[in-house]
Amino acid sequence: MKEVKSKGKMILSDIHFEDFRLLVFDIDGTLMGPSHRLDPLTKKMLMRLEDTGKQYTLATGKILPATKHLADELEIDLPLILSNGAVVQDRFGNVLEQTRLPFPVTRAIIRVCEERGEDLVIYACDKILIKEMNENIFPIYSNVDKGLIEVRDWGLAEKQLQDANKCLVVDRFNQQNLFDLEKVFKKAVGDRADVLHTSTQLLEVVPQHIDKATGLEVLSGIVGVPLENMMAFGDYDNDVPMLKKAGLGIAVANASEAALQSADLVIGSLEENGVAEFLSNWLD
């Protein structure tokens, strides 16, 4: 198994595996790649966790309709951390915790995107709202078969917009545009929301101080597992709070620099099936 030290803190032999009762996995870039398919070995290792008395769940920026197929495939009955922590919901649709954006923030983001011609996507619990589908948005949401709504006119969707958990802009062609837009968004929302990059193609506006780490805290209260007894796996900047909050934060080798620096341990990359190799070494 490929393993490297992160910040010189820990190697595999340092870990007392009996201390960890719950594992939380990011999806894109950690468990699955652009194909949106789970590798058979990864699935096998995840399913074996329950045989050892360990529990596991998912933490993602996605909403339930885009996550349910994987949660069903893995038979996950624990709550899922969705919308980067803004929603905690089980795969059967029960919402256990939800944080909404202030409506004036949502309106401000819409105004900026309309003025600049940006491709805006708004998450509202189990719905994804877009103005209209195009070649920029389609590759990212082509696997979403439920909950995706074309509103045509944001003014006609005001009731749904009041339930917004986050807003995001997709730009698959010009990452610099997202860095420029980040400054505009921060000026528009002030201290009413947080602005962050969740991939090289996505810029998100989320409720202030809400992230995957706060999702872990909610999950801890629901299932009764202390944070120090959790492992968290991730690959990008939006995973950083979760990697820091969990008892053991693990980044895959293809992770962003911020995630690598925040992790206690770095394992093999997604392409190397790092999660499956890590679990195999542990379970065997």
C-alpha cells in the first residue's frame, strides 16, 4: 500500500484502529471519479466494514437525489451529510438537520450571475434549480435523474429559492473566472455567507460557518459516536474542515494542497484505488 506522512504527523502503523467506530467518505475525487461509478474492490471493502462492527456514511456537496443511488448500493442507513453540511438527511428522505442561506444572499448571488452571464445552480434540500441546461452544466449534472429543475426565469421560482441551502457557479472552461468571481461574491454577501471553491470547476456560496465539519458534529449527536472516534476521507478544499475535525483525517494522494496539509495521513490516489487499499490493509 502506498502511504506517505502528512505534516510528519502519522503513518499507518501509528493508528489504533480499534479506536475508530465511524468512517465518513467524500464521494467525488475520493471514492469515485468522472465515471460516477464505484470500483468493485472499493464497494467490497466498504461492505466488509459492517462485518467488523464499523459504521460508515457519506459527506458530499451533492443533494440526496444525486447521492441516493450510491447510498442505496452501499445500503447506508446512517444519515448522510449533504450540500457540504447544510443538509443532514437519510437515504429515505428524512431531513434531520437543515441550514438555509439568508434569502437576501440568494437574491444577491442571482443578481451578480445575471449581470455577468454566469451559469448558476441553486440547491434547495432535495432539488437542484438551474435557469436552463447548457453544455457547461450538463457534464456535471448528467447523472442526476431526479430533482433537477429548469426554472427559465429565477423570478418565477421565488418560493423554492427561499429554501436554498447553497448557490454555486459552474465554469468548466476558465478557472481564473471563478477566482475573479470569488472576490465579487464576497463583496456582495459580506459576512452573511461563506464563499469557497469545491473543485476546479465550482465556486459555492454556503451558509456562514456551515461545512462538512458541522455536519460531522450533527452526525455525532445523532448516532452517539464522538468526533475523536471518527475517520474522515477527502480530496478537496471543502473537505478540510472535516479532515481537521475528525479523530483521523485521511486524504487521497490526488487531493488539493490544502487537503493534503490538513490530513493526518495521506493514502493512495483515487486512480490507485487508495481507499480500497487502505481498507484492505486494515481489514486483512
